[in-house]
Amino acid sequence: MGLRLSKESREVEMATYANLHKKPVAPDTDQLAKRVLDFCVAGLALLFVAPLLLIVALLIRLEDGGPALFKQKRQGKNGETFYCYKLRSMVPDAAVRLQRLLETDPDARREWQETQKLTHDPRITRLGGFLRKSSIDELPQLFNILRGDMSIVGPRPIVENEIVKYGEYFQTYCSVRPGLTGLWQVRGRSDTSYDERVALDVEYANTRSFMTDIKIMMLTIPAVLNSKGAR
């Protein structure tokens, strides 16, 4: 886990990213090309993975009888919220188990406060562990991309209680659509601290371009195959 930065250190780091990497917003042609790329890639991907989604959904139902699909409100572009879809990888009473764990385990509470992740997460099912390692659980977000809620590349969509971790940089996060993959995924995912994650999101928002998206998409393939930082 990365070192937790002090408030002052975080402000210096984020200001450095903003000053070194900031450039004018991508021109309309670049943004149009990005949307066309999103629609084409998501549409083609769904054609190929549809059988896999159906099989995994059936296995999830058979494992514990709960719903196969999980949806949760996330923060999107311009601060608008949307329902983000995933294949369920946790037990049906995940929220109750998390609350109980955080109330009784100081180490788990500290890790959750720092990263919003748990190294040993009791909520994750046996099948869910594989789905997360392989990133298969995130495939339903291809529908979010077709709807325009998300993009192929961008910051990972966050929940409301994570806004405070972005502070003044939440507006930078909101300047782009959340992504299925991004700099955080190809540079370590859960192996990085949350402050480093925010810095990567700011870097992407301030330097985004069509070619940058292509590069990140290509780097995502080995990152997923190696389960880099997956948790």
C-alpha cells in the first residue's frame, strides 16, 4: 500500500500535476472521435462477451440465489449521478457485513478509510474473487458506455462518500466521463494509495487526447492479464 500523504503534501503534489500537465481541453473533433471510439468498441465487445455474461450471471445465481447484477449510484461527468452496473461479486448483505467489520476491526477500518478497499474482504464470494481478479465483474459497464454515462478510458467512477477525498480536484474529476479503464488501472490499481489515484485522475483529465486513450487501452490488456493490483 502506498504511503498516505499529509494534507500539505497532497496539495503540493496535486498542484504540481495541475501545473505541469494542464493543457487546453481537447478540441471538439477529438471529443467526437472519443465518443465514436467508445460506441464502436463497447458495441463490438458486447457482441463477443454476451455469452460469457449470461454464463457468469447464471453461476452467480446458482452460488447463493441472489441477483446476478449489481447497480450503484456513481458520480459522473459534470457531477451528474448515474447507476453503474457490475456483475455481483459480493454477498447479498455486503453493506451489513462491512459495517460490522469496520466497527470491530481497527486495522480494517484504517485500510478502508485510506483506500476504500480491503485486502481481506469478507464480503466477496468465492466466485466474486475470480470475477474481480479477471475484471469480468466490470463488463456490464459496457452498457454504461453505450448509454453515454461512461467512456472506455477515464477515471474510475466514484461513490458519493469518496468526493471528500478529491477535495478541490473533484471538479477536475467531473470534467470527463468516468472510464472502464484508465491511468489508475495500468499503473497499479489497488497497489497505489488513494492520493496517488486522485493524482492520476487529475493527470488524465488535464492531458487527455484521442491518442492517449488508445495507448491506455493497449496497456490495459497486459494489466488485466497479469491481474495487476486487482482486489
